[in-house]
Amino acid sequence: MTSHSEFGLETSGLDVAKTFANQIQGRNVVITGVSPNGIGEGTAIAFASQKPKTLILASRTRSKVEDVASNIHSKYPDVDVRIVIVDMSSQESVHQAASEISSMISTLDILINNAGVVIQDRRWTPEKIELQFATNHVCPFLFTNLLMPLLLKAAKESDTPGATRIVTLSSAGHRLSPIRFHDYNFEGHPIPPEEEHIKDLPPAFVKARDGYPGFIAYGHSKTANILFALYLQEHLRDMGIMSYTLHPGGVSTDMSRNLDEEGAEAINRTSKYWKTPDQGSSTTLVAALDPALNNPVGLFLDNCQFKEPAAHATNPDAARRLWALSEELVGAKFTLGSKL
């Protein structure tokens, strides 16, 4: 259990940060996917409110992340805010960003993998990987592993095992599909029954354009987030690092900007309550800060509390296979430990 059972649907990220202020003060934090009026901005403002040592905002569009930094400076002028430009659909960009961050700080206490995308039309990355899988999982996988030396050093120097955290945002959308190991790029290769998406979905969720079912591909990538967090948790907890993942809830942002009218309406029907970006950051803050989570008491959070994800997202064999596939796609091997 988390330490505050009263936290839930309408909880403010600012309130969570205030509750766990001692877990923020004097620590280094990196947040990806930061733009105005989004979950990333809500998360960044909440962290900034409690005097972190260094707050690094990593995002693709300079003007947008600069707007967030300016907003933070106006509210909390004493916070050391840094900006790093990173395109989470480009492995080259991820390497550059990780190198830049490593030159700014010597330890990293909290990494928030917040960046994500949802689309309905097939797009490719420079590495010829389907865009949603690359942006939502493959590049965060690479980014996290490139920053691992900073995280391990922070954990080694910490007096509190488990206070060093990796938090990766997933979605309730993970329930749509397991990982398609036999067709991760959604190119139409045959897949076994256990890799099929769930049945009886609304037509908008299975709609395919030129053979590309965008929402199913999104669900596949969000399942990857949970399996990634599972692998990290199992391998890093003995080294003093905890890993969690979460559904932020229905949050009023511009993430649906790439969807057509039918797709946007389908998303609108998935939630009865739409959170503000501040409320949408609250579960991230609990996952990153709550001392009750210094030991592995769960994996996936929703509305600031633990919730059981779909069975296909908690399979250790799938987590191992995904790690191996991810290494193959980034052309590197990352050895963390001996579990799983």
C-alpha cells in the first residue's frame, strides 16, 4: 500500500509534493516530455515547489519547454532549472541528451519517463521502428540505460535504499494489447494467438489505416512500459533503485491532437472525470516520492494507489523477451543484475 490512502482521483500533484517535500529537497530530477498544459508541466511545477537541487526538463520543442521553465522561474525563482532538447523518436537525439545530462550532474535521484505519443497513421523513426513503440518505449529504454550510471551512483550515495526512483508513465490503454513480438512494427506478419489484441473493442479502437491499427499499436507500446518497469524493479531493487509505472488518468492535454474526430471521441469516452495537468501529475509524484514504496510493494499505480495491470503486462518471460528485443533495436547490451 501507499502511505496515504486518502490520495485519489482528484489529488493535486502540488499537494503530493508538499506531503513528501523531504524526498525532493536537494535532489536531482529529470523529467521527459515537458510542454505547456501537459502532465510533464504539472509534474515539473510540483517538483519545483519543494526545492530540488537541479530540475532538468527534457523535451523535443525548445520554445515549449522554455515556456515551462519560464513559468517555473516566475513561481519558484530560486530553483535551478535546466533544459535539454531531446526527440524521443530518435536514438541519436537520445544519446546526445543523455550525454548532455551527464555533463550537468554527477548523480540522478529521480527519472520520470513522461514523454509519449498516440497516433492513428503509421509513422517511422530514423531507425525504421514504428513511431509509437519507439517513442513510448524503445527510446525511453535507451535513455534510462544511458543514465543508469548516474542513478546507480545516487543510490550508492543515498542513506535510504529505494529512494532513488525510475518512474515510467504507462496507460490504462495497455489493456488493449500484449506485446507483438512477432510483429512489433505492425507490418502484418503472422502472430500467435497470445499476441492478439483483446476482443470486442469499440470499432474506433480497432480501426486500421493502410493496415495500421493505431490504438492497438499504442496499447502494445504501453504494455511495454509496464514490462520495462517490471524488469527494472526486479534487477535494480537490490542496488537501491525502485521502478514503478502508472496510469495518470484521463487528463486534459493536447495529446489527442494527432487523432481524427472519431478517435478523439473514442478517447473522450474512456474517462468520466478529466483531470487538470496538476491532478494528472499526482500519481507520478506518489510513485517517485512515497517512502512506503522504498520496498517493492507493487508495480502499477492508478489514482495514487496500486492497481493490478493486465496479466499480459506482468509476465516475467515477456519482460525478458522485451528487454532482449529492445537491446537489439538500440544496438547495445545493458547488464543490470541477475534476477528475472
